[in-house]
Amino acid sequence: MPNSAPARLIVLRHAKSAWPDVPDHERPLAARGRRDAPAAGRWLRAAGYLPDLVICSTARRTRETWALVAPELDAWPMVFYDPRVYGASAADLLGVLRDVPEGQRTVLLIGHQPGVQDVVLSLAGHGDDEAMARARGKFSTSAVAVLTLPGGWAELAPDTTALTDFAVPRGLAEH
């Protein structure tokens, strides 16, 4: 019997990055990012948002974010590092998401501003009022948006999903 549960898209902006004298693609996480990324993973696990598939930008800061989120999930999704996600616009990200194989129920996309916020706002035709207001505001590093899809990945289009949750998990500073 096919799974009748709606598909879910989780969009995560990478954790806070450092600004050393390296090319943008090679920027690592800052200390705050190394604290916040595991907190995002703990939040996802506690909320029950466990991905079947992760699509991650190839940039160092997104790969490091995933490396710190993953151990907190208690799940073992397939991971695909997609170069199309780095520097992607909302339209580019929509194209990446439409390529998700049917049967993937929960997909985690880890990317960059402004594309991640733009794709969330483009896709969200409706949703939780507080989550919508927060997503329209500041889409901070480590911000997580959760959208519910009414149909399959190939039919994903603007204004067709519901934004059901939005959070900005933060780790505690070490003393």
C-alpha cells in the first residue's frame, strides 16, 4: 500500500560561517555555527522532522553544517551534494527539488541566502501565520523552514505548499 502521508520539504540555511581570506565556496563555519548546527539537528529530531534524503550545497559551510546536524538526528538519510545549490536562486532551487525522486517523503535542502528564503516564500501559498511572518522576516543562519507538499516533487510549484513550521535553533555558548 503506498504511503498516503504528504511529502515534506525542510529548508535549512547553513550555520554561521567565518570570513577567512579564502574563496567564498571554501568558507568554514565560525564557532557560533559549530554550536548552532547541532542544535538545528536536535530541533529537527525533537520535532519529528527526519529526512529520507538530504540535498546539500557543495560549499564547505553547508557540508560542515550537515556534518554537525547529522549525528543529532538518529536517522540515516541518503545525502547528495549538489553543485546546483551553491549560489542558486529560488527558480534554480525549484528545479533541483523537482528532480527529487518520487517516493522520497521528507527532503532536507541545505543552502544559502537569499535562495533558501526566496524558495520558501515562493512555495508557501499558505501556512501557519507565525511561521509565515518569521520566514518573511530575517532568515537567519541555521533557520529551518518546514513545508508540506500537496502532491509529488515533479509538480512542485509556487504557492502550492503550506509552511507549517519555522525555527532558528541556537546552541549554547561554551563557558
